[in-house]
Amino acid sequence: MAGSKKKKKKPVLVQIFTIIFSILLSIILFPFKLIKNFLKAVLKRLRFSIAFKISASYFLLYIIIVLIVTATSSIGYFVYILNDFKKEAVEKDITKINYNLNSLNLIEYSLNNKNIENINIYDSNYKNIYSYNKNYENQKYTDNIISMLEELIINSTYIHSEQIYRDNEFYFVNIYYDISFLVSQTVYIVAFIFLSSIAGILLFIPIVSRTSSKLIRPIKNMTEITKTISVSNINTRLDIKDTQDELKELSMTFNEMMNRIEDGYKSQQQFVSDASHELRTPIAVMKGYINMLDRWGKNDKEILEESITAIKNETDNMQDLIEKLLFIARSDKQTLSFTKEDFNISEILFEIEKETLMIDNKHEFEFRFLQDAHVYADKNRIKQAIRILLENAIKFTSDGGKISVYGFLAEEFYAIKIKDTGIGINKKDLSKIFDRLYRAEESRNRQIGGHGLGLSIAKIIILGHKGKIKVKSNIGEGAEFTMLLPHI
């Protein structure tokens, strides 16, 4: 008779399920937790390059793949050899048990399988009628998968359950097999896969290292180039020939950004240069008159009055220029604010008409406001923008010329159109007239004057109210500016 083996008392179903689930989960997650905690601790203490981090990520991915392959291969192999064992041994044992079912005492002599730990046979009422091992005779019949898994994991014992129909009666059979030899074979497979994986690492590391370096090389090149960029060589750009995919897109984006920075820098330089030039002229004029007064003009009343008038005019000119520059500077710093309110646009249009007719009698004016509209805007700033456009029309239109101002609704906008019969603007200058301190060649003379900031300020005001400004012009045919403001 087979040797005895004392069995532990089984826990309840919930406890069994909890134990098995916890064991399986711990076994599966333990390697991942170990690797994760190790890498996390190392990365906290050390500062690695991107190439190393990429290599480490590949290595971690390799380890995860190895663990998954090991787990699936070992489980698959174990299920395969277990099924093979069932076909070769279990089915033969069931056949012999069925054959000797009427002579139960002959069962143990008919079996040659040394791996059998016990056989329990139950009648149709699940009453034990035969035990191969007497220590198991109180064991109840089981076909519960959880109990079978528990026995398999803890004791390396496979429980086979079978139902036999014989002589109009049902019999239930449990056969307990010691399958530790199958478990050992599976362990050998796991060990073989691990050893193969370790050997694979020797090939994996240099390949990954080379791949990481190749991936990072364009970034290193970008870094070296960007380190050399300064004011003196702001036109330096990244080479996109050897880059691909996202790196190429990054290089192109960087180059586009540098183009914008270079344009802005050059524009700023030009702005500073032009502003300095504009300030240099009135300062030079004032200094000339002051020197003249200092040398011999103090006692000449006529020269004294001329000097005071000139200095006063140049001071007003400088003050006007500085105020305009400060306005643009606040716009650039985004500290420019508008005091908005609800009002009818006709309020400022009629004010401008009255003021213009009062101060200018050298031009023919036509004011025609076809409709009125309710707007939410800064009244003073809107009036300033209209004034700038109207003053430009007056400035560049010779005496006797006609200037027309129209106001009308244009869908969701209220349009204010200012049209003149002046010298006009060359088409090549139309895209630049709103640039700061820009003056077209036709306007560069001291008689016309100005700083080239008015249109820039008008554009800032209009865009600050979510409006639009348009211009149409040809040389000798006058200019037409249209200011569009959203209305309520």
C-alpha cells in the first residue's frame, strides 16, 4: 500500500481563493517591482544622459519581454506535459479502475503508476466506498478548480476528478498524483530561458548602445550649434539634412523661431536707430540755437525770439515723439490698457468733422455718415486712430485737394473710410507703411515731416479693439484707408 501523507485541513473557499490570488499576483509582480524600485532609486541619485536613459528603457523592456516569455512558455509547457501525462497515465488508470470497480480490493494490485498518492471512490451519494490510502478516506469528493489549483501550487499534487456510470449507478473518483517531476521539468525550462536571456544581453547591450548614440547624435549636434548662436551670428541655423521625423520637425521649428527672432532683432535695431536719428535732429537744432545765444545772440531781440520759438517747436516735437514711443513700448510689454465704454460712433465722428473744418480751410472736405452704430470701445483711443488717418490724408494731400470721410455699416463691423487725392503710396510700400518709423520715399522730406509712428499707433489701437485696417493706393492717385470696428 502507498505510504501515508498527512493532509492539512482545507480553508474555506474565500480564504483559498484569496491565498491563491495573492500568491500568483506576488509571483508575477515581484520582478517588475524589484526592477522598478531599483531603477527609481538609481535615477534619483544620479544624473544620466538621454542616451543612457534610452538604453536603460530598452533594457527594462528587454527584461519585461523575457519575464513575459518565461511565464507564458513555462505555463504553456507545464500545461502541455500535464495533458500528455493525463493521456498516458490518467486515462489508463481510470480504465483499470472502471474495470475493477466490482472488485474494489483488486484496484491497488492493477495499478502500476508509482506517482499515485491516493484514489478515492464515492457512490452516487458521495459516500466514500474506497480509499487507496487510508489517510485520505475522510477526504470529500472535489472537482472544484480552486481547490485543485491550491493543491497543485502548495503540494505539487494533481487531483483528477472523474464520473463513472456502471451498472445503472454513478460513481465519482478522485485520483491524487504526485507531479513534482513535471514541476521539476518546468523549472529546468525556466532556468534554460533565463540563461539564454543572460546570453542574449551580451548581444543586446552593444546594439542598444550604438542605436541610442545614433538617435542622440542629431540632438548633440543641435546642442553644439545652439551654443554658438549669439548676437554676432544670429543668422546661424540648424542643419536638417541628417535629421528625420520628429527631430527634423524640431529643427525646422527651431529655425523658423530663429528667423522670427532675427527679424525682430533687426527690426528692433532699425527701430532704435531710427528713433535715435529722430531724436538727434531736434537736439542738434536746440543745441545750435543755444550755442548761438550763448555766443552773441542774447542781446539780439530778434534772434532771441527766433531761438525761443525754434527750441519750443523742437521740444514739442520731441515730446510728441517720446509719447508715441512710450505708447508703442507699452503695447510691446502688453501693459497698454483701454478704458472701454458703450457709445454711439457718431459722437466722435461729428466731433472730428467739427474740429477738422475749424482748423483746416485749405482742403475740400466731404463728411458722409450713412449709418450710426453702437460700439464698446475706448472713445479717446478710437478718436486718436481716426485723427491719425485723417491727419495723414491732410499731410499728403496738396492744398485744394479733396478728402472724404465716410461712415457706414459693413456686416458685423462699422467702417470708417478716409479717402484723399494726395500723392499716393507705391505698391511696394503698402506692406510696410504700418511698420514703426517707416516712411515711404514720397514722404521723406522735412516739409511734410512726421516720425513714421502714426500708422503703427493707429494699427495697435484698432487691433486692440478686435478691428481691422485696410489700405488701397497708387502713386499719384491718392490713398484710401478703411478702419473696421466691431459694433454691438
